[in-house]
Amino acid sequence: MKKRPEIGKFLDQDEMDVYKAIESANFEPVSHLTPERRAELQKIAKATINEERVKISLRLPRSDLERLKIQALRDGMPYQTLINSILHKAVTQ
């Protein structure tokens, strides 16, 4: 059985409230993704979809990863896609 990461060690009260809400049985995600933001992300995805992909390993602080996952949930996308988008923007701007 896979051990779940320890949650709460680095979270402030607001982040802990978000975590508890997500983990509750009656949670229904709501995307705050605007049509403009969705179009921007789709453009980024299409621009990179035909490129060769390289698999990497990356060590992040647990608190950063949890924040990325929360942000991805808010944006309605997988967290790995969000990380890819952030990195793509950083290297192309």
C-alpha cells in the first residue's frame, strides 16, 4: 500500500482549510479557468505537442508540490501539465 504524503506540516490555516475541503466527501471542484486562459493553455499545449518529450526527475519541496496541485485543481488541469506550462513560459519569455 502506497504511503500518503504527510499533509499540514508546511501549510498555513487557509491552505489546510483548502486541503480539508478537497478531501471531504462532498467536494465538487469548480474551475476558475476563464475562456481566455483556457485558450492560452491550449495554444501552449499545441505548440509543444509535436515536440519530442524527454522524461526527467525533479525534486521539489513537498509544500511547493502541494501548492502546484491545488493551483492545477483550480485551473482544471493535471498538475504535471501546469508544471510543464510554467516551465515553458519561463524558457520562452
